[in-house]
Amino acid sequence: MKNKIYFLGVFVALCFTLLGFSYKNEDPIAKIIRQLNKWRNNHPQEKVHLHLDKSIYTIGEDIWLKAYIVNGEKHLLSAMSSTLNIELINDADSIKQYIKLPIAFGMTANGLLLPNQLKTGNYRIRAYTNYMRNSDVGYFFEKTITIINPENVNINIKNRAVLSNKTPISNPKSPTTRDIDFQLFPEGGYLINGLAGKLAFKANDKNGLGITIKGIIRDQENKDIVQFASTHQGMGQILFTPLKGQSYKAVVTLSNGSEITRALPVALAQGIKMSVSEAHKDTIAINISSTALLNNTPKEIYVVGQQGGKVYYAAKTLVNDTSFIAAIAKNTFPTGVVQFTLFSSDGLPMSERMVFVQNKDALTLAAVTDKPIYSSREKVTVNLSSADQQGKPIDGNFSVAVIEEKRIVDEDEETSILSNLLLGSELRGFIEKPNAYFKNNTEQNRANLDLLMLTHGYRRFEWKKVLDNTEEISSPIPEKALQISGYLKTLNNKPLKNTPVTLFAKGSNMLFLDTLSDRNGKFTFDNLTFEDSTTFVIQALDGKNKNKAKIELAKETIPIVPKKNIANALALVIDTSVLEHLKYDINAGEKAIMLREIELKTAKKVLKYSDNLNGAGKADQIVIAEELKNCIILRNVYKEVFQA
């Protein structure tokens, strides 16, 4: 006899919350929804996406970028934070450049100049708001780029070969057993004796890239049970039923014929298992099965489907049969990662499964030129349009990068706004060729995406902490403006309180501010607005108006930089992409010579009676009487002298 499944709408569950002043004997689903809503209110999510103009740069170039800062629930432009941190990290996990940009209406744009001191190699661009530091750094925006320094890249024009750091780069060798990371992922988190289930796996090389493998599952008597092989970027899955009293191992064969062996996770003696599959391209199927030992005592269980802490699906049933199946329309959920969780009758999480929902809600973007063919240096006019699935025009904020097509390494390798906001910002771990999952909504692509869900972790929150009210309140608060702060101290390192501090900008910004230090000597200049690369001067006088105050600027606290092996990935692209990127340098190699940077300076006139702390004639600006003859008021001094 088939079990009946009772579906509870979110509005019904919310009624339990509103009508009951006491939570004693509260329906478990109502409690789950109430606690998740509390978590959402206390921990609103923020995400960042950077659109870069390309992926390969040479020193001296600018990395042109536009940033989109959105809320985590609906991916609308966020008004929570007003500053964005961007870092350039080398392959030794060291931060080489850092900038902080102001955010307006959830967006910002700028250029990051690459200094000549950078060495050839792979670098990471990392971006985050101060508020995002409440989450794991794994949820920060990251993108790997390649930077070329011609001084340590030798180009052989005749043979068209590229040598990095004077050492030849060749194709990667076949992986050895020591280089392989092979992991097994039972669907739902565990295997159960007597119950068939999916056992996903992933095989990576030392660079974190998927490799092709095949293998076989053997029992403790070394009998062959089932064969398997990777189907997508080192990932694959096995349909496997463990038996009581048996232990199992996976024997993996690499492309070079060598083998590695890994023990399978020990199966549970009894339990309830949840499996999720795609019954149809528009439907999700949930299958819940249990061992026979549990059927003597029917138990009520619950299934909750949520995204970003918001519940979109909830159901309950009595487990008194071996299994039941529920079908859910995909458009029940927004596009993105959905987490299904199986709860016991006590409301405790038992099993989890992630699914990616891809609805038909993507914008149709088109770029049409005014002519099919252009001559050299002819003006090109491009008309851009956006529409929904019904062809209705849609307003929005967009960014466009125009580069040579041959400078694109691999379109699948790119991090698009879809792959980042919907995948990269939700999953833990490296995602290889993320853009490929969004190019075509085919059956094969959906199967590949499901393998990604089976082998990557989701940990925006921990159920136990959410349900027990032990989740920590967000600590770093959103930054609402750019600011400069620090401390005033005497020469004996004692705080200088109630002391005037002034800040002014050098150049054309014409910014002048003053404030007082507090009782601890701290001062803050808030709500700053200024142009890029502005130089500020901060001055302070002690109580006797003597310049004997020490100024210590507050240091920016940088989040940890996780170690990542991106150095060797250069060998995968440099043989093809770098040659195209340096095409013009190669062709001009016999005619052009690269000169070292020189700085031209005009000699300053040293006045006979001029003197300052830097020495005679070394003042930033010298004004003589002859230059003041047309200045009637003080305002004219700036106009006639400093802007002349």
C-alpha cells in the first residue's frame, strides 16, 4: 500500500507560528520555518561578482572591472554595503595589491594598474565586502588570471616557443598515484545496508583538475561487485547496495595503468535514506526508503526544500512502507541551488541533498553591429538589447568588454555572472569550467550539473545551530562609507585626547576636514568621497600647538588567504593563449626594443633664502612676490599660482 504524502504550504506552516504563543509541542515544520526566518533576518547574505575585461594581462596594463554587489536571496542590487575590497593574490598566496572602492546603488567600476614588478604567473582576484567576512572566505568572489612580464618570458620568434622564467613549459605529465585526490560521496551523507543508493566520486590531479579514471568496487573477499568510470571532469556515480557484514573498497585505475585503492565508507545497519533525481526536465523526484527494521514502528518524517534560508517546499509522511516517491515541479523554486533536508520525527536533520534548479527565466541578450564588415580603424556601432522569455524588453544594468576573440582562452573557463552568483557563491571548493554548465540546458548538461551537486558541499549554515538558537550574530557590520581612522599619541605613546586633527587632499580634490580625537586618542574621518589615487595628508598638534603628536593609522584587517595551487595551472594555457596574447610583441620583436622605465624631471630652481625641513629648494610649492602681483584676494593665489 502506497503511503500518502501530506504537503504543507509555507503559509500553513506560518500560521502555526503566528497562532501559538508557546512553542511547546510545536509542529516540527513550523519550527524549522520559524528558525530559518530568524536566521535569514539575522544573517542577510551579500554576494559580489566582478566582470573583468579579459583573463590574460601583461604588466603595465589595467585590469578594467565592474562590480555587482547583490543580496543573496533574490540577487537584486544590494544597498547594504558601500565599500568593496579587491585584492590581487599571487601563486604563493601573498597579496600584491589591495584597493577599496566606493559602492553606489550596488555597483562600482574601476581599473587596477598592474605594476612592472609583477612576475609572470597565475594570480587570483579576490573581492568581498566587510559584511561578507561573517561567512567563510570560501564564499568570496575569486577568479584566476594570468599576468605576463616580458622580462621573465623569453619568446623565440622563429620557433614560436614560449619559455616562462627561462624554463621550458611542456604539457602536463601523466598523473602519478601520489598526485591523485580520489573521494567518495554517498548521496544523502551515508550508505545503509540493504538500501540501493548513489555513490558519487571525484578524482583530481595535484592542480585540482578532474582526470579520467575507471575502476571497480570489490568486497572484503576481493570479489568484483560493480565497475565504474568517470563521465565528466573526473566525476561519476555508482548505483550500489551494501550488504550486512561486508566491507568494500574502490580500486581506481589511472590513465597510465597505475592503481590506487580507497576504502568505502562503512554502511549503517539501519536507517532512512533520501535520494533525489530528475524525473523530467521540469520535475524533481524525491525517493525516501527505509530498512525493514524500522517498519515495525511507523515514524513521521519531514522533507524541507529551501534556498538561501527561505522554505519553498515542505512535506511530511509516515514511514510504514519501504519507500515512497514525491514529484515536485522545478518552478516551485527560483533558479539556483536548492537544499533538500530529511528530518526525523523529533525535527532533527538526518540527510541532505543539493539540487540545481534551472528554470526558463534567463534574459535574452543580443548585440548587433551596424555593419557586417569593417575596414581597419573604422568606427563600430553596436546596439545592445535585453528581453525576457516572452520577448518583452527588460531594463537593467550591464557591462560589456570588447576584446579580440583569439585572446579568449576558453569560454567554458570564464566566470560569468550566472556561474558565480548561482554556483560559485553557494558551493564550497573549486569548480572547473563553470560557464559550461549554463551554455545549454541539455539532458547531458543537467546530468553533469547534478554530479557537481553530489560532490560539492553547501554550508551556509549548520542546522543544529539554527534549530537550537546557537547561531552567532553577525559581527563585522556593513561599511557605509570610505573612512580613514587612526590614533594620536604623545612621543611617550600616551593617548592624546580632545586634540584637533586635520585631513586634506593633495591635488585637485580640494578636500579639507577636521575633527577631534576621543578620550582614547582615536580619530575618524568618515563619509569620504574622492577620486582614484588621491593622496591625503593628516596633521595633528599637541595641546601646546606643537607638532609633537604621533599619528598611527588604523590598519586594515585582511581575511585569511587560503592556500591554493594555481602556479602549475599556467602550463595548461601558456602554450596556446600566451602566443596569441603576445602576437603583436612577437611580430614586432625584430623591430622593437623594450626600454626600461625612465622618469623625466625638470630641475628646480633653488632660492637663496629658501629653507624647510627637506632642505633648501625642496618645498612642494614655492611662491615668490612676482607671481602674486595679480592676486587681490587669497582665493586668487590658488587660481593664479597653483593652477597655472
